[in-house]
Amino acid sequence: MYISMNELKAALRRCFEASGYFVGNYEDAANMILWLEKHGLHGLNELTNAIDYVAADREKPLSKVVYEDSTSATIDAHGRSALNCGAAAVDLAQAKALESGIATITVHNCHNRMFILKALTDCGRRGISAAAYWQNGSDVITEHTAAIRSGQRYPSYSEALTSLTDSNGTCVGSCEQSSGNTRENKQALTIICSSRVDLTSSLQSKDQHYVSPQQIAENKAQTVEFGIEITQQLWDQINTLGTGILVENTERSRLDAGGG
Amino acid sequence: MTTLAAIDSSLRGKAALPLRPAEQVMDIERLGAFHQSRLSFMRTLVRRIFRERWLIEPVRFDLDHKGYGTVVYEINAPHGVFSFVLFSSFLCDDERNDRVIATQWDLTMALVEGQVDAAYVEKLAQNVPKQEAGRVDSRVFVLSRANRSGRNFDYVVDQLAAGEQPDVDKIAQVGYLYRTTAVYGSGKLGMADWDKVRDKHPDFSRPFAGEMFVCWMLRNFSLLQVEHIAKHKSPDSFKPMRTDIKHYFGIGNSTGLGMAPYLVNHPQLINQWIEMRELALARVRTLGGINSSVQQRLIALIERCSLHTAQTVTGDQRQADHNQRVISDLAALKQQAIENLVSFDSLIHWSEQHCSVHGQEILVSILLELHPELVDELEDFHTVEENLDLEPLMPLQQLKTIIEQRYGWAIAIDFTAEGARDTYWYRSEEKMEPRLGSIADAQGKKKHMDLAVGFAVHRCYQLLCDYIKQHPDHTKHSTARFMVVQPKLRGTVRRIQTMNHCVYGDIQANLLDHNVLPMHLLRCKLAFFGVSKFDPRSRLWVRNTMFQGAPLLEEIGQPFSDDWFMPLAPTHLPT
């Protein structure tokens, strides 16, 4: 079925609000998913992987800054989704970049890092260049990067299969040159922001899948024209979760709308 | 033709015009006293249609003798072709319900991009009459429904069939043949998103232009339909309706709480509308010349507003009292306009000392009528890109100062006082209808909507002050750092920072108060739409009339004076 962007955003907001996300966070989460889907980067596929764990974040500790200096910080997200901690990490990177010219934030124990693209894009719109890098998977490891120049509306995005493995902390291929993919820093996300340098990023792999800012803009135009395709199952799942914020209908409740 | 830069320099900086202050304008009671003006969306839409001479004609007219069937109008506007598709169905009187929870209506309608063929109309016929229970595609950008007026519809048909005209005094009681009970756009039910309408269809790229167009077309169709039924009922005795009486028919509207969350959730947009209205007023106060012709026009408009208010029928005592006070305010303003009209600025100051808030605001609308050359060009600046952005680098002391300066009204509210937090807003599982509950319902309160901006800012200020106290080195701390510690405040802080860049900012009200009157919020938005004849049916919903006095479809291409502000009953028109 096809739905509009506004329908998806409204349903996602209800879904995350019902899942215990705070004011501000549930809008961010909805916008992050919508942004990916709207721009052809499969936000609904990402959501499908994440949706069963959305409510669990309520039980986890809040993100914590475990190290900080003027140009960098390390945040422990305690296993939370980037949907509810990613934007704050990018904001911290942006603030440090504005003060120091360039800054790096590393977020540990953070899931669903693909959703960070919306926050990066907001940085670009505000005049700050930003880039991010992360790895995904256990048996088969993929790596991902995205970047946006200052003042631009659309980022670039690349992903590639690596020859890395972390089954027991050992590695193959170019592991030594890589940032390392040990169990200790799994689910890490590195964010770089600069108010002075225009950052671009691309993977070294020859087999990378690269999506240019122009392609992302074209994907958006297509979505604006025709709407978003979604499976009935996922749409129902989102809406079912969202019913958690709705109050049971009663005769007395009907009077709360003014009668008429 | 003005520009964004020119507008900005009129709003801020050394060349700024003397705008009314935010604490005056954004008070909820004053917002609830706003009236239609020549910047209202109905006025701006009609101006555009008539000045651009849109070609609108029925290309399919399949109505039976009782007025049931399908009608398709084709609209040729300067930037595109559109279709207005309308389905008229039989509805029992006892099934007619204006609430959002209704499931059947007399009329259902859709505004569609491009021409429509029979197959597409059939597809619409399977879905449009179902409204919320149906689905449409992204060619559709407005969906609406309407119910016949029980008091007027059959009466008018019978009069016309008998060769008589409707009694104007009766029409003055209920100035419409149909009431629209919902007008949906912006991507609901699979429709095109606003992004698409704004970027692809300049003819409808102003806020709610498509929605207002559908209501105006409904009004035109309603007049056509009653004549069609009457003609078939009694072909020999039938006489068409007099044009001046047709002008006096508008479209009824029932508006409930659903409009209130929109105002709270779109603060930048509402601020933009208010900035344009206040800028128009400041331009007239400062630049609007006065001569005998302008003075006569001012006096005539005051008289017209007085009569219009006198002709407004309401069963609500509070509204009736307001209307009476407005009539006496207008009498005093007329006297002032005759005897002491020095400048518009001084007249505004005089009204602030001698008139009710309702009287003051009707004067604002009148003044905007006097100098269209200073006002009308602002109609193109009612949209805004809505982004509530966090300013992560902002020092916490600056954030604290902004709250004190821009949200002093929220800090000043004593939320521990009796009744200050007695109300909560929620969505019912019944069509997600917004409702207003009592705090006594503990289960429901857990699911409250986050509309209480005043309370959220108040709480944020307390936590910010605590944080600053606990961190003596707070001067080194940025908003971003504070947000990592207090993620629950993220939405509130970025709203504060964003709205700090607006001239008017947030609506100043405690929406949790036991005595809160959502009516003020509804009326504010309805005034921007351009409705008249406010008739509150409770503190939670209001009936009103749209497009009363507006020119008719068949008048496109004829001389157009754009003078249908505060329309009067035909018998009261000067001969």
C-alpha cells in the first residue's frame, strides 16, 4: 500500500510516544525513519529490524558522556537505538566543532546507526559539515559512511562488504589498518563535525555502493510525487504500537469533545 | 511587490516598524478576539481566482431530480488543471451527524490534480464517500464532506420551486445550505503531502488554499443544487434565486478541538501568520494616509461591522455579550473617527484605552481594509519552513536569559495553585479525536498530549536553574552538554531557542488550567481562515460561516471589487 509522508510521520510519532520516548525524541525518531525512506535509503527496512526492540529502550540507562575534552567526547549509549540518542550526539559534535573548528564524537553501544543520516543532514543545513562512520554485522561485517558539506541539503552515503570478522576478536585482511572491530567497540559510531573544513567521505573498498547527493535528491522527488510504499504488516504494526497513547472511548469521554 | 528582505527589515532592526508587542498580541484572549481580515485565506484565495480569472466549469453533471449523483468541475488555473469531484448521496435525517466520528454524509468531495476520466472517478466513488474509512492516492490533495442544513435546505428548495425567494430574515439565522464537518489535506488518507502541493502547484501553494477552495466550490455547488432540485420539483413555477440573496449564503462550519493541537504544534507557522497581520497593521498605522475619502470609508466600514455584528445570531451568552460590547465599541469608534481622527496610530491607541479586546481587534481588521496597497502583498508570505532546531552551542546562561525574556509569562504561572493543572488533552481511540479531560481521570492522564508549552517551559526553567547551581563552572557548558544530561528536555529547549528568533513566538496561555477556553484557539485559526458569525456551542466547539458575501463562481471575469468584508443581509444593503 501507499501512504503519504505525513501519515508515516504521524503514525511513527504515536508509535514512539507510546513506546516511552520523550518529547523531542519521538519527533526525532519519526523524522529519522521518514528521512531515510523519503530519500530512498530504506528507512522502513531499518525500522523493521528495530521495531521489536523500540520499547526496550525505556528500561535502559540514559546515554552518558564517559570522556570529554574540547575537541572530542565519548558517549556510552548503553545499547540504545540511534533513534533516541543519535541526534544529541550530533548536537554535541556540532557544538564542539563551532568552538574548536573540528570535533569527533564516538558513541559506543548504539544500535540502528543508519538513522544518524537525518541528524547529519540537519548539520549541513545549519552550515556545519559532518561525516559519520560505522560497521555492522558479526559474521559478515559491512561498513558504512555518510557525509555532508556545509550548507548542502543532501549527504552522500556509501556502504561496502568488508573481509573483517570479529568472532573471537581476531581479524583477517586489512584489520590491522582498520579502526579495529573487536567485540569491545562493537556498535560504535564515529561522528566528525567541522565548521572550518568541508568533509567528504567514501570507503576504500572497490565494491562499495555509493549514493550521491544528487541521487538522494532524485529519490526524494519521487517520494514527494507518489508517496511511500509500505507493507500492510509493518503499517499495522506501527499503528498498533501507536494505540498505546489513545484513551478508551466512553460516553463520558465523548463529552470531553464537546458533544454536538 | 515586496521582498523577504524588506519584510525582515520592517520586523527587526533600526528600520523596524512599531509592531504591537508579543505580550499583547499573543495573549490567548486577544487571539480569541481576532476577526477575519483581507489577509484571511478565504479573501486571498478569492482575490487570486478573480484577478487571474480561473476557468471553472462542470464537465460532468449527473444529478437526478432529487440532487443525488456525481458532479465533476474542471478548473483551469494559471499553473495547472485540476478537478473538483463531488458525490451527493441520500442520508436519513437521523443519521446526519457533524462530529468527526460520523460515518455518512450528504456530500463528499475531492480536489484532484489534472483531469479525471471515468475510471478514476469510479475509483474515487469507491473511497471518497467513506472519508476516513477509505483511501485515495497522491493525485488527491483535499478531501471533505458536508451535511445539509436541516433548517434551510428543504425550505429554500420549496421556496424556489414555488417561485418565491427565501426569506432573508430566516437566512440571517442560518446563513448556509451545507455545513462542512471536516476538510482534510496535507497527506491524510493517502493524499498528496503539503510538500508536493507547495512545490508543484503554485495555484494552491498558500496555507490552506486547497481546503478553502473546496469550501468555496461547495458553496457554489449548494446554490446550483437547490435550484436544480427546485426546477425538477416544479418546472412551471420555479424561479432562480436572486443574486444578492445567493451572495448571502455561505457554507456552515463546525470546528472542534482538533484545531487546537494544530496551533500548538505549528508555532513557527502561526507566528508567521501573526507577523504578517501585525506588519500590515504597523504599515497602515505608520504609512496609511488619511483624507476625507479614507475617513468616509472608515466610517462606512465601522457602520458595516456594527450591522454585521448585530445580524450575528448566537445562543451563547458569552458570545452575545461580546457582540453587544463590540457594537457599543464601534459606536464609540465611529464618533472618534468623525470628531478626532488624527492618525490611525492614535485611533488604535484610543481603542486600547476605551474598547474591549474584541472591539480593538475588529478595528485592526477595518484598518487593513483601508489601505490594500500596504496590506495585500503580504499574502504571499504566509508560509514558512518549519524546523525546530537546537542551538547546541548556546551557553546555558543565555538560554536562561531567553526563557526569562520570552517566556516570563510561563515562569510567572503558579502551577501549584488550585486548578492550574486540572485539565489535560488526550486523543480518543475513536478516530483519534482530540478531547479535553479532567485530571480526576488518572488513567487517561497518563496518555496526555504534550500541548502544555507553558508548563513544559516552566519545568525546563526550574531544571536549568538547578543545573546551573549544581555546576559552578556552568559558563563552560553548552546547551548540547545539558541535553545529554537532560534528554527529556530536548523538545522544549529547541522550541524555546527556535521561537526566540520569531517576533511573536508562542501562544501565551496555560492550557492545563481548569478554566482554559480552547474556543480562543479555535477562533484564532478560524479568523485567519476568514470565517464569520461565530456561534460557540460549548467551550469546546463552535459553529461559524465561511464565504458569506463572497462573489459567485459565475461572476468570475466580471468587475471585482474585493469588498465582501463583514457581509450584510440583502435587505439591509443600501439601495
